[in-house]
Amino acid sequence: MTVYLYLSLIPEALIASMLPPEDFGTHFAVGSQKRSRGQAIFFEVDRDLLPADAFPLAEADRRCVAQPDGTPKRSVYLSIYRALEHVPLAALRNLHLVTDDGRVLVIAPRPYEPLAHQPAYLYQEFCPVTPRVVSRQSPDVFVAGLTDATRPFHVPRLAFCDLALGDLQTDPASTHVDDLPYPNLGHLRDCLRDLQKWPDKQNKTVLRQMTQDVLFRTVEHGFYVGDASAVLQYPMPRREELEREHYAWWRSAQMTFGA
């Protein structure tokens, strides 16, 4: 049977499994007994493009063996620390977004395409750090700055998404925020005001770390993973496409507690 490799973002880990991607996503989110549940976000990984000494791949082959009754091995953890930085961008394949009841949405990667200019962005970082940040910077500039090794603080690589701000991106005082379910909305407004007030300020932390699941319906343009050299983009399907082609996932995603 095939042994697959998956790079999880929450939590960060490289995992080997005999389950194909959608089955793995369901198992990862709800477990084999369906007594626990939680979102999952993970990439498929092309094993052939991994550095030979980065992970104990021989251990995956040794331990990923079906049980006598044919039941596949569901998961073997190969790394739980600094996994993202050791997986080349070229080895990342489809991204999977899994709701807490095990529904899976698959998004294919593409090279980064610049977004239309926005006065402000809201980013949720996933790995290796997890702040939520408002920024003047487009995704490519944002990730290039945070992975710049010449700066006093940086990370080797970053995975994150951009979240909807609606009218707040131009007017932090706007009252048209019924569809923005973020906690501490007043603090988010203050952070956006700080960006407007101080032209030289590029980023402002809203939350120091993730405290709840991401409400997938608030993802604006998509997910990104990159470093100072390159960025991969995983574009979020528009609402019309989700309702038409991924209705079960979309319905489940709207009920997921989070944000």
C-alpha cells in the first residue's frame, strides 16, 4: 500500500500515513472513534523532493504497515518541531482544509499572483508562529519581511492566510461589520487606527497567538506559504463556487466554532 506524507500546520508536524488525503483529513479531524474533533490544515508532500537527511523516512517505511486484518496504518509522526522549514516549497502539493466534523476541501497551489491593492490586510499566521496581525503589506511583502535573515527577528519560512476586513480596511470606525465574527473587535479597530496614524508602521499585532479555530468563511483571498525567495498561493474558492461545488464542506465550515 502507498505511504503518503502530510505536513500539518495545526499542530506543526510531518506525518506518514497509509490513508489517502481525504481519508486522512477525516481521521485527523475526528479520530477513529469520533469522540473528539478539531480542525485540520495540512499539505500533501512529495517525498521524492525532500532532502535525504531531513526526516527519518526509513522509519515511515518500517512502521507504515497494515495490520493483519488489512487495516491501514493511520499515522506515524516523523517530526513535531521545525518541520515546515525543512520541506522545500517545491515539495508542497495540495492544501487540505478540514472542518471539525471531518469535511475536506482541497486547494491546489499556484505561483503567487499579486492582489489588488488594499490599505490594510489582516493575517493569521499558522506556522511556525501564530500571531494575528494587521498590516499595510501585501502577502508577498509581508512574508519576505518576516523571513529576512538580516533582520533582528525572523522565521525561516511562514504559512499564513489573509482574513476579511470588509469596510474596516478603509474605515476602522465603520459600523458595517455584521459579517466579521472576530473577538475584541474594538481592539482590532484600534490596531487599524494605529496603522493609519503612523505612516511608517507596517504591522501591528492584534492577537499574540491563536486561541480558537479559524472560521474558514472569513478567509479572504487564500493561504500562503513562503520565504524570502518565493511564495506559493492557495487561492480560496469564491463563495459562489463553494455553494455550487462544495456545499457539504461549506455548510460545515460555516458552523465551525472559531475566529
